[in-house]
Amino acid sequence: MTITAQPHSRTQPPPARPPLWDRRFTLYFTARTVSLIGDAMLPVAAALAVGTLYGISGVGFVLGTWTGTFVLLVLFGGVFADRFGARRMMVGADLARVFTQGVLAVAFFVGPPPFWLLVAMAALAGAAVAMFLPGVNGMVPLVASEPQRANGTLKVADALAHLLGPALAGVLVTWTGAVTVYAIDAGTFALSALCLGLIRLAPTAEANSAARSGSSMLRELRQGWREFRARTWMWAVIVTWLVFGVLVFGPLVPLGSAVVNARLGPNAYGLAVSCLGVGTVLGGLLAVRLRPTRPLAAGAVALVLYAALPLGVALGSGLPWLLAGHALGGGGLAFWSVMWATSVQTHTPPAVLNRVTAYELAGSVSGIALGQILAGPATGLASPERLLLVSGAACLVGCAVLLAVPAIRTLRRAVPELGPAGNG
């Protein structure tokens, strides 16, 4: 029997890879997609509605408050996600944002909202996002068997959101006012919470090990920091991203919206950000198909294209060149984002992934908060166009730095085990 069984076993086809679109990933994809559409509308709404009332400094301060609150609290969000489960934290954060966006919708409906209310709701929303985002990275390996494919698919959804959301926001703010944008956003968070609540993940010992062991908050934060610091490629990227935040990502919305609105009108700005979404779709689709041996090196090369975005605005080009710059920037950033997210997920132990993600987020986003706050005052020193030229140059220099660091350039792609395991 043994002799006849062996030839038969050699003819068996290899086991099929688990499908991506099972119930868990479909629900997760739906939750992320609907909330991303709402989120994509908000920068345009803030730039147009808040900017009309309180100017560039007002836009920068509101966005900076949101981001600053997020940075202050995101480390605790990572600890809570590892203690209580990423999905639970994400549902609670979604419900909190239903409240904040609903309050803003009512405020804009009643009349021009006071600046303190805009800042207060931005702070509460930033706190909610701090509880939400650490789990986003940790949830992907729990709901998908192939993280890079899942990340690429989610990035395409992000791109489609940026394709539809900004253009819709520009039209809605012009025709109906900001109230509609904030009301729709509240609805997207409600639907996201529902979909996340329907996901069922297999309980594991890792999910609540920190809570059961009685480990202190400080000890868990230290453990996450040790894991983050031990990976040179990770902290080197975040240091670079900190500079990117101050000089590139942070000032881009306040300065870019002001320049484009003054030159081409508000609808052009919404259209330009939508083209950013077109490029992100293409970059995400390319990231699904390509599996470079050195993902971060490939991502850094693609990220060079992002410089076309601030340079296209700064150089005063016409609408076609403006749209092309946004499309190229979106493609480069999307490809980098998929390579980065997959590297973090596959090179970090699952038990500390949410805490490591929190340190990564805190470092990368803190620069954006500073850049947003400084955008308005910086216009007293130079024109928005000159500042955006600095942004484009900083992007190119930053990509060169990423490629110059051996730990980043030589990091190889990790192949995760098939079959996600989850926590509740």
C-alpha cells in the first residue's frame, strides 16, 4: 500500500491558497472603504468651509489640532488595541466620530460655527482616530491570508475614496454648504462600526494576554518601544517621515488649496485631489501585482514621483499639468504605502504589532501636525508658491536619504504564513 500511495501523492495538485474575499475581509474592506470616502471629503470641506471663515491659519490650526491630539494619544491606542483587541477599539472610535461629525453637521446647519467648536471637535475626533488607527495595521493579518495583496486592495479603495470624495465635497460645499459633508461623514462612521462589529475573529491567547498578566501601561509602552527601536529600517524611515511631515505633507493642504483656489477656483482643487486618487488606484494595483525582493527600496524609488505634486502647484502650471502632478504623486505614494505597511506587518511579532504601529504612527504624523500649524505663519516669510518649492525639494532629498540607509535599502520581503489568526 505504501508503494502505490507515493506515486499517487506526487500527482496531487498543491493546496489552494485561501481566497482573499472571505466574509471577514469583505466586512473589513467595506468598513474601511465607506469611512475612507467620508474622510477624503473632510480636507476639502475644511479647506473651503473653515478657510472661508477663518483663513489659512484657521485651516492649519484646526487640522493641526486634530493631528496633534492624535499624536499625543496614539501610543495609548496601541496598548489598548493589544490589550482588548483591535476590532473593539475600532468600533468604539467609529461611534465617537459619529458624535463629533454629527455635532459639526448641526453646527454648520444652524449657522457659522464658532472657532472654539471646530477646534474642540477636531481634538475629540483626533483622540478617536488615535484609538482607531493602531488596529488598522494589526487587523490586516487577522482578516487576510496575504497581507501585501490585502494592503494593495485596501490602497485601491483608499484611492477610489480620494477620487470620489474630494470632487463630491467641492460640489457639496459649493451647492449646499459644509453641513452635508459632515452629515455624510457621520453616516460613514456608523456603517463602518456596524461592519466591524459583525466581524468574528478566532480568540487567541495573544489578544488579552497583557490584560490578564496585569502588565502595567508603562511596561507595555516600553516593550513596544524596544521592538520599534530594535528595527533600524523602521525608525530610520520614521525619522525621515518626520521631516516629510513638517516640510511636505503638513503644509500641502493649507498652502496648496490656497494657491489653487486663488488661481483656478475651488472646483479645480477638488478635481486635483481626485486625480491624486486616480494615481493612487494605479499605484495600489501595481503594488498588488509586483512583489519586489526589496520592498522598501522599490517603494523609495516610486516615492520620487510624489515631488511632482507640490512642484506642479508651486510652478503655476495650468490645470492639465496640475492634475498630472497629483496623479503621479498619488501613484508613487500608494506604491510606497503598500510596501511599507506590508513590511511592518510581516517583520513584527503579532503580539506587539499594534504597539509598534502606534510608535510608527506617532512619529510619522507628529511632523504633519507641526507642518499644518506652521503653514499659516510661514506665509509671512515667503509666498505659498515658494514654500511649496521647498516641499518638492525636500521630497527628493528625503527619497535619496531612504535609499542611502543600508537597513532600508536591503530589507527583504518576508513571506507570511498562510491563514490569519485573530483576536476579538
